[in-house]
Amino acid sequence: VDGRSQAFASGVRGALALLDRDFDTDSGAVAAARQLLEPLLDVEIAPARPDIGESLKRLRLTDRKG
């Protein structure tokens, strides 16, 4: 997990903590907000980058020929 993912998850946890601390946790609106936020803890905001190695090799070969 890189720094961006950690910062994102930290922000979501902070929002959840704020809801618990400053709002009526028995409220339907607060429960709905938590239902929207909680799944975001599992979101990967920096997915693995695709492997472009083969494409790069072909580009370099094309460049040498051209």
C-alpha cells in the first residue's frame, strides 16, 4: 500500500470517527453515511500499473529500424 492509499484510508477512518464523535449514531442519516463510507476502506486508489515492457521493447526496435 502506497502513501496515497494510506492517506485515503486515514481520511475515511477520520470521517467515520467524526460521525461517531459528533453526531447521533442512532440517526438513520448517520447510519446511511457510515454505510457509504465503510466500503471505501477497501478501495485501492493506486492499483498496480500494467506491465508495458513488451510494448516498450517493440517501440525501441521500431525506432532502430526507422
